[in-house]
Amino acid sequence: MASEMRELLASGHLGALFKLTLEKHLENADADDLSRFVDVYRSHKPTLTLFTDAEAALAEVARFGPMGLITDGTHWVQKNKVEALGIEDRFAHVIYTNALGGREFHKPHPRAFELMEEALELEPAQLVYVGDNAAKDFVQPNARGWHSVQILRPDRIHAGAKPHEDGEAQHVLTSLTELAALVTELDR
């Protein structure tokens, strides 16, 4: 079932992932079944580890100044992920976009980016945004004058995401081991 769910997710079925899975594997699934499935997912305390290149990149890039994290999704689900990864203390500021007022504040809404600029007390040209979803991640960083970097892992979750018309990243990396060198170049 996990591989089926990964395939659905990769093909762009994030919003209907649980519903489609239940319909396939539970005869006569109803709204209560879906609600219970979603509740279990949202309350789950995951066991996660950072990619090796992400661990190294966080350590290397920290020398350039304060770092922030902007993450979409249900607030407590994302908070559980951040806690499981043990990374919250590496960031000067963490913004859970859903906590700003719901899905309407998810990327590419500008509010999280405005708040991050204020929290880090940096000019837009000093900020580097790293993300993976071309459909939403780079719209605001580009519009605000930040540097935008897309990480393209071979087995990435947003492989099928169509770039937003204003959402192509300015830089593309295949590994975060390349990030410190890029930030050094941008810092000149």
C-alpha cells in the first residue's frame, strides 16, 4: 500500500491521496473512515532522518548567517516532522504557513516570506531560498528579490509539479553538497 500511495503522490494526488487509497483497499469506505485515516496520519509522530547532503548543507550554510524555515502543511504535522528531524534549533526562525491562518497562507502566499524577512532582519538580496516544488516554492522568493534554488533529487516527491509561470528557480542543484559553494558565489 505504501508504494501505491507514493505513486499517487508522485502523480499529483496529494489532496485525494487518502481518499483514493481507502476506496481501493476498504470496501464501502465512508467519510468517517477517511476522517479516522487522516487523524491517524496527522497525529503520528514520525521517525525521520535527514538526507546526508542536507545534514552537511545545514552545517556549512549556517556560517553565512541566520537561517529560517518556511514549511506548508497542517501545522502540527509539520511540527512533528521538524521535531523528528531534530532541526528546529538550527533555524533562527521557523514559520508553519498553516498556522498563519490556514491553507490560504500556504506558498506562494507572500505572508510567510514577509515575516521571514522581518525575523531574520536581512535584505531580500541577502536571502537564499531552497525548495523542491516548482509549482509554488519559488514564486515569492523570485518576486521579493531573494535568490531561489531548486533541489532536484532523482526520487523527489514533486517530480511531476509543473512550474508556476513566475516560479522557476534561478539555480538548480542535484545535491545539497553544492549549496555552500553556490551561497559563497552569491555572497560575493
